[in-house]
Amino acid sequence: MTAMNVVRFRVRPGDESKFVEAHRTLRPAMKGFVRGNLVKTGERTFCFVGEWRSMQSIVDARPQMVALLDEMRAMLEDLGGGLGLTDPVSGEVAVTVGGPAPAKKKAKAAAKKRQAKRKGAKKKK
């Protein structure tokens, strides 16, 4: 079952661009990692949202995630309230909310294109 991890950060003043660039160039090779998004949630505050194939993938990748965090610790500021530099949570996806359905006109046009391609391919044979 798909799982997600979310980590909240506050970046030290002046390190925002460096922090974003560090994520932009990140190419994590962690088994089960599907994709991630760095979300700017306010002035100097960010959340990283990672998508994983399973909760076990997250558990297995924790040492690698800590190593990645170690590379960025100098850019982070304590969140306060006893949290430290990060506020991580993770869990299995309960519901996926999809986007709007494609417009009927677009769907019909796409279907006609596919049909025309098929007819053209048959004529060439």
C-alpha cells in the first residue's frame, strides 16, 4: 500500500535558495521511493512530502534519509517546542483524491486521433 512521509523544516535566514537547490539536485536512490515534493509553506518554512511504495520502504530507508538530512542540518533552524530541526510524520495513504475528469470534448478528440492512427497503421500493412 502506498505510504507518504512528510517532514517540516525551518531554514536559517539567508539559506532558503541553498536549501531549495539542495533538493532540486537531490537524486535519492532509496528502494521504494517513488517521488517527492518540497513545498514552501511560509517565510523560511518548508515541508517535504515523499511518496513510497510501502511503509516498510520508509522504515528501511530511514538511515539513508538521516544521512541526507545530515547534509542539510547546517541550513536548518530549531522549530522550537522541543521538536528540534524537523517535525517528521509518515503513514499509509488512506484516500487518494484525483483531479477533475477530462472534458468530454478533449476525450472525444483524443479517441478520434487514436482511431485515425489505428486506421492509418492498418492501411500501411
